[in-house]
Amino acid sequence: MTITVPALITMTIDNVGADTAERLAAFTRRAYADSDPLPGLPVPDGAVEGAEHVIRFLERGGTIRVAQMNGTVVGVLRTTILPDGAWWVARVAIAPSVRRRGFGARLMAEVEAVARAEGARAVRLDAVIERCLVPYYARLGYRISAYHVPDDGKILTEAAMERDLTRPPEPMPHLAPPPRSGGGLSWFTTPTGMVAAIHPHREINGRLAGIDAWQGDPAHLPELVRHAPGARPTSDPSVVEFPGGRADVPLHLTPRAVHGDLWALTRYRPGHETHPGHETPRP
């Protein structure tokens, strides 16, 4: 089914007062309140959005784009024009009532069309990896340009992503080389729980839930994994089992909270885990 989102409404400091700012903030809070794919992640900033945050963002020259359907707001996001002319997108919020119906992708396409019409050659954003956002934006044509930790001190990892507006959108890889690596982990879901496979590892009978990169001494990674909360070492030194689901394994849920040198590189939404090798789209 084709989803049509009407033309975006542009909100700036010139047409947003206190009441409108609160309505925008309230919409964003509702959209983010239960948006995380796994329980136990740090509260997203959108879930505590306030009118003062909206006004402060607009006063700094930002713009809020609002999409309506039949007079009802279905999507909101923030845009900023960067010094090189590229657009920055943040705080994407989709009404819970229309989730999983393609509105997010259509909203991003509308923003890209406006950016292109105004002369921008690229749209950029940060995708929080542990919130399973990288595969989503990669499918929309956003390429990973770098990994980094958030400026606000959250114990998560982010991927800087960019969409080249001079080219038609095409699916991008869900992975890119980390800033440095001393090895890594592949996470698998199995009928009995989770499996962390230390690179290199033998074939695992499960579905790929995510991949991490270890930034420290390669010799220290196996010990970290085998002594992580809930770990059950196996006869294979490269394979460690964890009982329970994905939210029950802290090393998988928020790896940097366990050790600052273990960075998440990609995560797949529960129910959308993939097969190894599918993290990079085939041509």
C-alpha cells in the first residue's frame, strides 16, 4: 500500500509560540514514550521533550517540519542547515497510531525532497545503534560515515549517517569499519537464549541480532565476555551462551555500560534478526 504524507508544514521561531511549542513537545513525548525496541535502554531525549527545548532549538535557527494527515499530526522532526549546506535531521517522531505503515520513510523522503529543492546535496543524522536504528536508515539509503559515542554522556553508541541527494536512494550496508578494532562479537538469538561469538568463531545455529567491535587489547575480550553477567562459557573458547532474551543480557543491551571499549556497530529489531551475511545488502 502506498502511503501519502501531505506537504510538510514548516515551523520556525517566527510562527511558534508557547502553546504550539507545548503541542509539538507533547506529540514528541508520546511518540518516544514506548519507542525503544528493548526495555532497559536509557530514556530517549524525545521522551522528555519540553516546550522549552522546542523554543531553544528554534531560537538557535533550527526548523521543525510537521506532517499532517486529515488535519492530524502524524510526524514531526527537526532540521538544521549545516555550514557546508547539508541538512541535519534529528528527533524524528512518528505517531504511535501510524507506526509500521511506512510513514517514517515517507516523511524522510519528503524532507529530502525539500532539502534537494533548496540546494542541499546531502542529509545527515545520528542513528543510535542500540535502538536498532542503523538498519532502518540504511534501507532508506543512508550510509554510515563514522561511529562515535554521544556527546551527552549516554552509555550508547551512535553511527553518523549520510544520504547523498545527488543519487537515487538504494539500500546501504548495515556495517562500516570501526574507528579501530581489536576484534569483536557477533550476537545470535537461539531457542535457548543468546550466544556471543568472539571473532573469529565457528558457524552458529541462530539468527544474527547484532555485531560489536572491541576497541581494546584483543587478548582481553574473551575474558570480558566469559565473565560478563549471566555468561555460560562453552567448550569452544570463542562461544559464550547467555540465558534469557536480548533485554536480559547487559553485554548485548548496552555493551559500553559493561566496558567502555566495547562498541555496538549494529542491532536488529526483535523479530527482525537476520542471517549472517545479510547485514550488507547484496547488489
